Amino acid sequence: MSEIVVLVTCPQDGTADTLAETLVNSRLAACVNVISGVKSIYRWKDGVEKDSEALLIIKTTSEVWKELESKIHEEHPYDVPEIVSVPIERGCEKYLRWLNECVVKKEQVNS
């Protein structure tokens, strides 16, 4: 499997916690860190915006990317949510084994 880290920003209104729990409960992520108090400055609709957000650091695999991305779009309140994947080049063997055991493709759950 190909382990990845996915970064997603969310409003700090409980969305981040709810989304994190949904992803772990649905076995699309082994772990999600929620970091509150992230200041985001970004261009949006011909202007520059500044917001306080939460950052999700999602540990998962590339095998569930499509399902993960779809679930985030389904649950996320933004028109264009940040969903960025970064490959894990190296990691503790035991941790990566645990990550892969926790993440399950939808068809594996139903079988």
C-alpha cells in the first residue's frame, strides 16, 4: 500500500472534529490530528481573506483516496475545500503497518 498524509483546512465551528471522527469511523483514515488556531490568508473571489481555521492532518492510504476525497466533499462546508495529499516516503515500520491495518477500502468492509 501507499501511505499518504492528507491536509484539509476547516472552519473552527466543530466541523473539523466531526469530519475527523467521520473519517476514522468509516475506516478511511487511521488517525486524524486536529490543529486549531491556524491562521489562513488566501485569495478568494478577487480579494484577500483572513480566517482562523483548523487543520486536519489525515493519515491514510492512496488506495482509499477517491472515497476519502468524496467523503470530505460531502461533509465539508466550503465550496472549494483544501484537500492535498503528500506521500509518506519513510516511516516507522510498526506505525505504517498499524496505519494499513486501520484503513479499509469500502468493498473490503462490505465483504
